[in-house]
Amino acid sequence: MPNTHRPQAWLRRLRMRRTARRAAHLLEPKLPRDAAGIAAAPTPAAILARGHDALVRAAPFDLLRALAAHDHTLERAYLVARKAASDNRRIEPAADWLIDNVYLIRNRIREVRESL
């Protein structure tokens, strides 16, 4: 398998961090300012209302799509580990565990899908 198809978890983590920072930025209260430019203290209800509006606008988490992505990543990692093992290359203990126990993870993913 070419190197361009290797799972890149760090890239997904980076994207998740960026999304979290953007969401946190939306939740920051924008304080009204008086004529002198000094921020007035907002009431707690106003802060809650702004936070609610930002959460309502946020895209919902799609568990089925996430499960499909995890299943796809698992399949790619399994194929890479199995190919390395069949080529008699040295593999890490985690890859060896994945080869032996991939069915456990697939069963859990299937159970979660069925329970939705």
C-alpha cells in the first residue's frame, strides 16, 4: 500500500482541535461597550443565551458517519499490518495485537451500529 494511504491520526486530531477552538471562540461572550469603550458586565442570562445560540448553530455529531470512518481506518491499518506480517517484516506488538483481535473491535462497532 502506498504511503499516501496510511492512517494519519495526527491530522484528524489537528482538525478536531481547530474545530474545538472555533466552537470555543463562538461561545466567548461579546461584551457590549459603553461610550468610553469600556466593556459592561453582561448578565448571566445573556451569556447563557449566546452560548445556546452558538450550540444550536453547531453541526450535530453524526455517529454513524464516525463509525464508518473508524471502520475504514481499522480496515486499512489491519491490511497494512497483515501485509507486513506476511512479508516477514518486523511488526510492533500493537500491530500484532490488531491482527489477532481485529474481530473484537469490528464486533463492538457492529453492536453500536445495531443499537442506534
